[in-house]
Amino acid sequence: MRLPILSGKEVIKFLSRKGFEIVGRKGSHIRLKREINGKVLVTVVPLHKKIDVGTLLAILKQCEIERQELKKL
């Protein structure tokens, strides 16, 4: 299954819908956080026009989100 090509802003918008909140920024990288049952999930999203596939997969893994959920965009 191919992943869609997304920008950093699109990934942040998707994660916001999943309950993540922006907690910080350093340069062109945004830090997002979500708490689930006492477990804290944190990821960093670069504000690039295109997010590399490997970077997108790493973000999904850190956020414990399945690839299929991203396809529902």
C-alpha cells in the first residue's frame, strides 16, 4: 500500500484530529504530544513541503497510528 505524499502542515492537521497538541517548535520542526491512559506519545514533524516516506512511517510508528488510518484522509 502506497502512502500519500503529504506536507508537514497536512501531517500536523491529521495528528491534531487524532488528539495530538502542539507543545513546541524549534526552527522548522513542530513537537506534538498526546496522552493516552497515562502513556505519553511525542513526535516531531518537519514543516517541509513533502515529508519523506521514511520520515512519515517513523512519525506514524511514534504516534502508534496504523498506515490504514492515514489512507482515510
